Amino acid sequence: MAEILAVGEALERALALLRGGDVVAIPTETVYGLAGDATNGIGVARIFEAKGRPRFNPLIAHVADMAMAERIALFDPLSKQLALAFWPGPLTLVLPQRPGNGIHPLVTAGLDTIALRMPRGFGGDLIARLGRPLAAPSANSSGKISATTAQAVAADLGARIKLVVDGGATPVGLESTIVKAEGERLRLLRPGGIAAEDIEAAIGMELLRGGAAGVEAPGMLASHYAPGAAMRLNAGTVGEGEALLGFGSERADGWRLAAAFLNLSETGDLREAASNLFAYMQILDSSGARIIAVEPVPFDGLGEAINDRLSRAAAPRDNILAAT
Ligand code: TXA
Ligand code: MG
């Protein structure tokens, strides 16, 4: 069972776990978050594993200060204005990523944008000490409501994580408001802890609402990286000119003919495979092959989320919205 430590005594233990690529449940002003080092693919894979997420939705990267935020993302003037007005606080900004920012692609599900937030209190202190951003979805297992006390986190995830940091009941009690710049306007992607009216007052204009063209709700497939190449799943053979995305130690027939080959995990470790998934799809896609054949990946543990993401990437492009 997870250890529960009060904020005053948890910092060193939390740092040690995060530096070792493990996850920690932490209080934020909105809800408890299940945090991992956003630059460490294994740490990020462990977040999905502990939550039992059947999908890899993009996560929010939490920062300690504006300098860290600007190393990760490119701010337009409106987003900058909101950050200065509401950070630290329950506001998440979706921004273009700064190339080479070191954020692991599993955090963003391979998107070229990133959701950023600067939390108040313990989370901010922890990130400042770690010197790295923390990826953190709400600390609840998939399909359950977000936890607002350490006891609720421990009851739900306690068997799967080592530490819950207890900061008492979270003051806001619901998730952050998410907005995204679109040209000269801002779109409300998720209502939350800061009222949309307060954001509108700060920027002196109305927020766009409803789904953006081609984008369903945040985290849905249409907003995710879709390879230019077609994907052929559960491949037992490789056709000439196809790229091959492998898994485990057994190879598909004809694999030596593959135009390019990468193995998600030679040892069949699903955590390692999850951490390699988005980067490897992108690399094979940029190899120029028209088809990426993918060896079978088992469905247990993180395999369910890996298979979900693969089948979404393989869905016919016309059906991409229907497939969400
Ligand atoms: O208050 C909160 O926001 C809490 C605390 C822990 O910070 N976190 C939280 O995370 O609610 P999560 O993972 O439960 O929700 C994150 C939301 C998802 O709806 C996801 O799809 C969206 O943020 N999101 C993340 N990156 C995105 C991106 N690049 N574009 C659009 N939406 C994004
Ligand atoms: Mg959540």
C-alpha cells in the first residue's frame, strides 16, 4: 500500500521517487495529480499504467515558473497575458511546443502542442526542486471521478503507487480550465476552476466555444498525431517497401526486407513499448515508407492503451472523427 506523508515531510521522498522514474500522487489546488517526470518516458508510462488508462490521452505538463514554461512552449501574446494574470492557478494553456524541449512524446501523445499549467503550493515547490516539469493527470483510476483528498487517492490507487502526499482537501475541487490560442482568439477546451467570464474579463474578449474545426473534445483522436503512412496491424509478414514496427523477440516473416525497422521493446516490456510508441511511429513515418506494418502487441496492462492508439492511427483518415 502507498505510504501517505504530509506535505511538510514528503518532499525528499517524492523527489527520490521522481528521480528514479517512479510516480507520486500530489495535491494541487484543483484536484490530486498523479505525477511523473515529463522528460522520462518510463515515468510517464507508469502514470498510464497506474491509472489503468485504456488510451494515451495527452497529459498536462506542470511547471514551477515562467522561465520553465517558456523553455517548453511558445507563447502568443494572449496566452502570455493569461499566464501572467492567473498563474500559479487553475488555468491550463495549450501552446505550440518549443522544438527540443525534452518533453517525452508520451506526455503529448505525439502532438506538436502541449498543455501547460503552473500549480500552487506543494506541486510548485516539488517541480522547482526537481528542476523538471511534471506530467500529471488527475489521480484517479480511469473512468472514476477525480480525487480531492489523499484518502480518496489511496483508496483508489494505493495498491499501485508508493507515495501519496497529503495536502488536505484540495481548495478548488475541480480540474483546471483549459484554453487554447487559435489565431487572434482563444478557445475554451474544458471549463474548470477559473470561470470563463474571469478569463474573458482579463483579455477583454469572448472565448470561442465548442469544438474547433476537425477537433472533437480535447484528448480525442482527431487532435492526435496521425501518421502520413498507412498502418497495418497484427502483421505476421512484411511486404516489400513497408516499414516494420516490432514488438518482442519474434520477428514477422520477411522482416529483413523492411524499409525501416524499430522494435518497441526487444524484451516485450509494455512499459518500455509505451514510452517508445509515439517517437517510433514518427520516425518510421518520416522514413518515407507508405505502409507501417506493426507486429502484434498483447492486450494486457499498458498493451490495451498501446493497441487503442495503434488502431486509431490505423483508422481510415475519412473516419478519423467517427473513430473517436
Ligand atoms: O486541474 C487539472 O488540470 C488536473 C491537475 C492534476 O493539474 N489535471 C487534469 O489532467 O485534469 P487530466 O489528464 O485528467 O486532463 C487533461 C486534459 C485532457 O482532457 C486532455 O485531453 C487535455 O487536457 N489536453 C492535454 N494536452 C492537450 C493538447 N495538447 N491539446 C488539447 N488538449 C489537451
Ligand atoms: Mg482526469
